[in-house]
Amino acid sequence: MLGTLLAFLGACTLVAASPGPSTMLIVQQSLRSRRAGFLTVLGNETGVFLWGVTASLGLTALLAASQLAYDVMRIVGAAVLIVFGVRALVNARRVRDGAAEHGPAAVRSGWSAYRSGLLLNLANPKAAVFAMSFLPQFVPAGAPHLATMIGLSTVWAVFEIGYFGLYVWFVGRLRAIISRAEVRRRLEQVSGGVLLVLGIRMAVES
């Protein structure tokens, strides 16, 4: 069992290290504040856990089997990515114009960040299908399937909270540099552009 858990954590590390929409959103939100970045991580990992539980119940198999259901989620996910990308580009313009968020508006953005992380993960059909194919590989022979997969989903989500928390911490450590308007504007432009491209790619893929 210990060997299986270590192998699972190693696989989780490789999965988390692969750059994707969630990584870009976490970095982009961390540019605003550590609180926003960490709440984005919590939202994303809530989605990871929910998809893991859904896979444990076998419901993601329905998504994988239905082309229509998959395509609907794909278009919704693409729209979410495009909206987040456009928002980042708009925020970059606000930084340039000296109208970045401060005070109460910045505080309120923390809960918005949590919802953003959750929505981005839940709107990604690839995350659902991946959970369905990833988790069963680490269920030991003879172990109760449902309980073990839910347990693995919990470990997966908690592990990624720690992993992506390092991203938030690192961005916070660079705050003296990032807080410069021109640097932050460029970073917002890059993250927004990447999210936009990922959204367009998801929309047009077959």
C-alpha cells in the first residue's frame, strides 16, 4: 500500500508539473494577491476532488461515451478560458492606466478567485476524462473500489494544494518586482494571451 501511495504521489507531481489552464489562472490571480492566488488553488482543487468523486461513481464514463455531452462541456470550457483571458488583458490595460484593483474591490476579488478556479476546472471535460483514466490505475487489487478512489481523490487534491501553494508563495516573494506597473502589465498580458489561446484551441479541437 505504501508503494502504491508513493507511486501515486509521484504521478500527481508529474500531472501538476504539466502546464495547463489551471496553472496559468493560478499565476494570473497570484499577481493580484497571495489571497487571490491561494483561493484560486482551493477552487481548482475543489474541482479536482469533485471530478475524482464523480469518476469513483462511474459518472465520468457517461461523459466519455457521449460525444454530444463532451462537446457541450468543451465549448463551455473554451468560453470560460476565453473570458478569463480577455479579463486578464483588460486588467493589463487597467494597470497601464493606473486603475488596478485596490482596497475593498481587491478583497472581494478573493472569493471571485475561488469561483474562477472551481469553474475553470469543472468546465474542462479533459479533467473529467483524465480523472476517470488516472485514478483506477492506483487502486490495489482487492481494495474497495469506491472508498479507495475517493481517498485517492482527497490525497490528489490536498497534494496539489501544497504544490500550487508554492507557486503562490513564489509569486508573492517576487512582489517587489511584480508590483512595478510595467512588469505586472506584461505578466497580465502573457497570462491572458495564453488563456485566450488555450480557449480557442479547446473550441476548435475535434
